[in-house]
Amino acid sequence: MVPETEKLPGDRICSSSLNLNHDVIDMTSTNMIDYPKLFAVRLEYSRALLTLSLQQQELIKDDDYSSLLDVLGKKQRLLGQLDQYTKQLPRLWEQWQQDRDQLPPEQRATCEQILSDSEAVLAQLLKNEDTSTQSMVDRRDRTKQQIQSLNQGAKVGEAYRDSLAPSTHRHLNIDQ
């Protein structure tokens, strides 16, 4: 059974109520980035991608290619939105490494837990994507083999038909 797409629609995930320039980051002041909120949004994107990846796997298994195209479109939109989100914070990782030790211990622990959860989700996502890719390659190869088998069958049929042709069609009659 395919998981419900509506539980994590790409539009809701990506139109997060988070305003990066105001809520999360204010580089003009002495305030630091709201790392827990920022990392939580990234985790939310990762979970949404994982949900779509699981749907993709089921649709491949069920040979439901029209629904698969819909899920792939949702994944593409979500990845595009995640890319836009990431572009707004180009040096996030370097900044996190600098600010990390200045954070209160409980906030740092929260951030590290969210990052750990994100890594686990992304590892599962990568595994699912590899499985889906291999499934599609296997299906492509089986289809190619079936087509080649059909082509060979057609050639055998032509050869067999030629061997059963009436004798007048098989031999040149010079006396006529």
C-alpha cells in the first residue's frame, strides 16, 4: 500500500512559516542563527523526501508509472525548494562550527540530536533511492530482454514460413 502523500505535501513543507531573514538569521546584529529552528526545517524537508521516496518504491513495485511521475514531480519541486532554502545560507556549516561552542549546552544538544536524526533520515533516503534505481534498471533490462526475445521469435517465424512455402516459390522454374 502506498503511504498517503497528503500527510507531507511538498507545498506545506516548503512554504514553511519560517522567514529566514527574520526568524532564523540576522547577520547584521550580534544575534546568532536560530540553529534548532533551522535544522528542524531541514529535517522536515528530509522526512518529506523520505516519505516520497517510500511512495516511489511502492509505485515502482506496482508498475504504476503515471502515479510515479506525479511523485517524482513532487520530489523535484521539494528538492528545488530545499535548494533555494540552502542557497540563502551558503556558509551554514562553517558558521555552525564557529557558533556551536558558544551555544548553551541544552541548545547545542538539541541541535546535535536534530542533525543526528537528519543524518539517519538521509541515510535511509539514500538507501531507498538506490533500491528504487536498481529496481528500475532491473525492469528496464527485463523489458529489453523480452523485446529481444520477441524479435528472435519473429525471425524464427519468418524462417519457418519461408521453409513451408510451396515448392513453386522455393525453386526457380527455368522452363516457364
